[in-house]
Amino acid sequence: MTDSPSRVAVVTGAGRGIGAAVAARLAADGFAVGLLDLDEAGVKQGAEAIIAQGGKAVGVTLDVSDAEQVEAAVTRVADELGPPVVLVNNAGITRDNLLFKMTEQDWDSVLGVHLKGSFLMTRAVQKHMTEQKWGRIVNLSSTSALGNRGQVNYSAAKAGMQGFTKTLAIELGKFNVTANAIAPGFIATDMTAATAERIGMSFEDFKAAAAAQIPVQRVGTPDDIANLTSFLVSEGAGFISGQVIYVAGGPKD
């Protein structure tokens, strides 16, 4: 790896799926990694796997929408691994429903995790980045930002992540901190498997139906997102900031 092995990355939602894949990839790239998630078992297992491979990692349990927990988690990562200069805001939930059926709690929960959580995490980590005069922020958006039936809350949150990213790029650029967003299309994860179950389809049929609509004729994997994240946090991506990159097997807006 070209980056200093002493650099520290924080990945939220790292207990499974995309977050777990990103954490493993960044560790393989030489970063020490703080894995953050509500799933205590998931981040513990992920951190242990990284350590077993000779890397440095710590798993921390938190609710990203709680300011005190976020500050405590970032402080712990900084104390145990060093100042975090890479942040991947990946934590997310879905509470899908049509607008007329959606509750205020469905709305508040989704925006709380995605938007408030990313705000709190970024506010806590940016001070380390600006002190080090180097940083990389990667926010997870989604093709749902373009609109998706039954996901008015999730779509709003993921569209918000794009504006959030562009503003971070403007504010933090002078400190040599970049901010970019990745907008995945269909990625095979526990979350998409739950969607298949909810609509009464087998996951294999659900993936096959999705793949038929994708130009490259397959669905994505968490590693597809981890690969792009690896590049965006590298030295080589230092002149790329404020961008939204769709990773969907074909063109999106």
C-alpha cells in the first residue's frame, strides 16, 4: 500500500454487508480500522478477523444517531488506534412503506440513522482530519436517491447524503480533506434479502429479476463497493471531491 500504515479509518455499519467488506478491504490496504455498528457480535468478529491477518482493528458498538455515543466511539478509536483520517458513513436502515402507510417513526428512524448519524460522525472525525491536514470521507448514497416506490424516507435520506457530501467537499477542501459519495444499485446483502422476503420472493429469484434489468447482467456485491472505496480513500484520489459515483452495473444520473 502507498498510504502510511499508521493511518486510521472508521467504518460505520461495519457489522455485516457492505460495511464489513469495506472494513476488511481497508485493513488489507494497510489501514488500522475502527468498526462501528449496533451489532456487537458483528464488529467484534470483524475486528478479530483483521487482527488475525496481522492488522490493527477495534470493534465499537454504538447508535450513530446518538451524539454522546458517537463522541465516545470516536474517542475510543483515536485512543486505541490513533487519529482517524478516513471516515466511511455506511450505517443505514430501511423502513419501507408507501407514503400513506408510513409512520412518523418510520421517517424519523431512517433519516436519523442516515443523515443525523452521518452528520454526527463527520463532525466528530473531521477535527482529527483537519489537525492532520489530510482526510477522506466516503458517504453511502443509493440509486434510490433518484426515487423508488415505497422508499420515500430512504430516498430522501440518500438524496440528502449527496448534498451533504458536496457541502463537505466545499468546506473541508482547504484542509486537504476530500468527500465523495458512492451510490450503489442492487447489492446482494442481508438488507436486499430481507426485501425479497418481504415481497414474497426467493432471494435467488429476486436477484435474477434485478440482474435482468442491469446492463452488465449481474447484481453487485459488497466487494464492488469496497473496491471503489479503496480508491477514493487513497492518495491517488486526492483531486476527486464532491462527486457522486453510481455503482449500479450501468448508467444512472
